[in-house]
Amino acid sequence: MTAYAVISDVHANLHALEAVIKDIEGRGIEEIYFSGDIVGYGPRPNECLDIILERCKILIAGNHDWAVIGYTDTEYFNDNALFAVEWTRDHLTDKHMDDIREFKLFKSDPARNALFVHATPKDPDSWDYLFSLTNAAINFRSFNQKFCFIGHSHTPVIIENAGQGKMSAIWTSTIIQETCRYIVNVGSVGQPRDGDPRASYAVVDNSKIEIIRVPYDIQQTQMEMFEAGLPARLIERLSFGQ
């Protein structure tokens, strides 16, 4: 099996996305899968969409993507997130609005024995967060594939299910076991929240799942956000990965 990459939660951060794509290309990886939230928070939605549409094999919708096109209620969004949604609506091209409407809520790839979804496989359009092994156990019953790739929480983790109630959370990399199944949160390209400001994504090959961290020009993104009039909280958090 050739190696492939999974990215998620770009959030219109062009400089982070370009750094990740460059890193992926440097590893000789050709296939990239996207697990949702191309827009929201950041200042370059159209440019990021162009890259994702060109480079990614599967395109999954996230809650911010659906919010921008009016497919999901924004009443649970905080003020900063809602501001960014409304800003994005004003700046996306009509073509890109139509492009997002074509994104899937979930999709499997039989060749990879993998399911791709933004939030959870159990209730993909409820936008729940998967934060515990107890919740992971429930979600493992909702898909049959060996791998399920998610994003949404912006916190990368590999959850390994060895069966019979034996599960573990792994933060960096793991050797793929024939008898195990995996839920992989690939983290966030454009707005990490695990205390590490570097962009995050996952690489999978014949033997291993690995969370990759990539530095990018955070200050340039922050300057573009400031010039766009986006909220200060969204600008500042990029420096700290929070």
C-alpha cells in the first residue's frame, strides 16, 4: 500500500496549508484526503479551496463549511466563530460556495479500508466531539472499516481498539496491528488547539500511522487576519496553539 496523507481543519489558513502540502510532497506522497472545515476563522478561504479541490481525493464537509452555506444552525457558535462565518460568506466566490455544497458528510474508501468524517462516525451531522475512550468505544460500533479519520476538535490523537474493551490513546505514532482498528484525529492544519502551534496532519503507510507537525509562517497569517478585520482572539490563539 502506498502511503497517503489525511488533513483536516484548514480554516482558511493558506500559509499553514501550503507548508503542509510542501511537507507531504517532500515525502513523495501523492494521495491526500480531507476531513472537513476548509473555511472559518482564517483570511484566505478561496485560495485554500482552490488547493483542496485540486489536491484532495475525498472532500468532507465540516461544521464551519456547512454553516457558511446555511446547512447547519449557527446558534451554538461563539461570537468569534459566528463573525468568521459571516465574514467568509461575504468573501467566498459563488463558485466556491457551490463547491462546498458538493462536499460529502462522510465517505469511505474501500481501497484504504477507511472512513472519512469530520466529527464522529456515529452522528456525523450532530458535530459532537470525541474526547474520551468511552465515547470512542461507542463510535467504533458505528463503522466497519479498519480506519476512521476525523478532525473537529483540532487535537490530534490515535485511538487504537484491540477488541474486548482494550483501547488506548496514542499521541504521536503507532505500528498498525492486524487485529486492531483505529480512529485517528489528524488534528488541525490551520488552528491547532493542543498547545503546539505547528500545523498537524497524519500519514499512513503499510506499517504505521504517524501524526506530523509542520511549522509555518504564523505571523504572516496573523497579519492577513488583522488586515481582514477578523477578531483579535482568533489572531492571538495561533501563536499558542490554543
